[in-house]
Amino acid sequence: LAKTTQPISMDSYEGQEVNITCSHNNIATNDYITWYQQFPSQGPRFIIQGYKTKVTNEVASLFIPADRKSSTLSLPRVSLSDTAVYYCLVGAGGYQKVTFGTGTKLQVIP
Amino acid sequence: DTAVSQTPKYLVTQMGNDKSIKCEQNLGHDTMYWYKQDSKKFLKIMFSYNNKELIINETVPNRFSPKSPDKAHLNLHINSLELGDSAVYFCASSHRDRVTEAFFGQGTRLTVV
């Protein structure tokens, strides 16, 4: 899987929109971009996946520019319960291992 | 209904002991995994099974032996436990062609004393 780079940590106040950017310069043509969320003492949870342009679900939005060398996870109006580590992964299906990077630790402040 | 369940949630044991962690998924997935998360929160894949067949076997000491009796179960047996084995072990599952959309269990916190 292509290597990813994301900020180690971010702080945000409640109610703000948070954008976490991930760089993946070596992304392959058939790779998808996936984001996971991990709360303390829990397993990672899949939150969103995209290939290009924009994807939105009930949890977040994912913005992917045309060159796909980066992606931005957008969390609207964060609350304290959004405090977690967010992991960006790139890859496709089939028999390949899923490699998690260091993740971004988001701390939401009251 | 828990999608991916692991037991036990906590495991404290002495060095040299042998222990097992069990994992079951009820999602109908054909691929299951074991991950290890260390104290620095790095999450690393250890093993991957597809339909009971070992697909990925990362550089893991051979004291770790996965067993998949059927595609809904993947157990992890660890022999001669060492202090460095202390970590959180996560089981996960997915469809083979959607490996990046995995469902994870709650984790097993193993402490070797």
C-alpha cells in the first residue's frame, strides 16, 4: 500500500469544522482512499472511502483533488465525542495488507 | 449483535505462559485479520486469512500461531509469552475484495508480567 503522511495531532474547539489532510504521493491508479476513526480502548472504525472528487456520508466528507496525491477528511461541527485518532489509508482490494500510518490525534476542546 | 467479537477483553499473564485469544465475526466476511497495537499506538498487521487459508504472515515470531477453524473464526495462540508481547491485539474482518473496509473487534489488552 502507498505510504501516507498526516499530522500527528490537531486541536479544535467544539462546533468548529475540522479538516485533516493526508498526503499519498505514490497512490496507484486502482487505489482507494479510506479513513478510519479510533476511540480510546476501541478498535478502528471505518468512516469513509473515496476514489476521486468528493464523498459525503452522515459522519464526514472526503475531498480528493484531481491528482489524488492528497485527501482531506472534513468533520463538520465537531463535538467532544469526536476526540479520537484518525487514520488515512490508501489501497485496493485483493490479497494485500492494510497498513495503518501513525494517524492524527484530534483533541476537541470545550 | 456484535459484528466482530474477541475474548477475552483483558488478559494478564506471567512470562513463559501460553495463552489464546478468540475471535468470531457474524458479518459473512471471507477474510479475517490479527493486528497488534503497541504502546505507541502503531497498528501493525500480523496475519490475514481468507476462507481458512493463510494469506498474509508478517514478520512475527513463530510463537504466534493463528488458527482458523472456519471462515467466521480466527484464533490467536501465543506460546512462551514475553514482556514485549504486551500490547492490544485486534481482530478484524472484511470481504476479500474490500480489504480497506475492515470491521474491527474491541481488542484484547494483553499484559505480560
